[in-house]
Amino acid sequence: MLFPMLLRQPDRVINQGLELFLIYNPVFLNIWTDFILGDKEVALEIKSGKIVHGIELKSLKALQEDGPAKYSVVVCCEKYPREVGNISILPWTIFLEKLWAGDFGV
């Protein structure tokens, strides 16, 4: 598998029962994922822009090739949720509602 060889030991944070693994790849690959929740249940990219462009999905697509996360999500400031393939692009308010409701299984 590609990613386990390239990732350094993930930082692990446990807060209120939610396990959060901070994962990143070496800079020379220019591919990294902001957060992995649970045991590769949810792969998250956080974007501050109002529009998420296809190039910004590169890391989630690369992670999916290695064995997909149950959910691949971009959290952003777009007004409306949408899907690009099997990647959900969610406004941050909708993401938080879904996370707190347990929709992602973590």
C-alpha cells in the first residue's frame, strides 16, 4: 500500500471520545490530507475558499486510490453542498451538523 510507507507516524488526539489522526505526507509529494477521523472512516480536507476547485481534491483522490475512506469530505465556505464523484463538498455548518448527528459513524 502506498500511503503507509510514505506517512510519518500520525499525531493522535483524543477529545471527548472522538479520535482524530492528523496525517500528512512528505512535502516533496505535494499530496496530503488534513484530517482522518476514526480508522480511516472520514478523510477531511479543510478549505477556506468560497469555491472548491477540482485541483483541490487531489489529496482525497490519491487517498481513495490507496483504499478509500468511508467518507471523503471537503469542508469549506461554499453556500450549498455538492458531490464530485464520491467526494462530498460541504459548507462548514452542514458538516458540523452531520458530524454531531453521527452521520459519519464517528
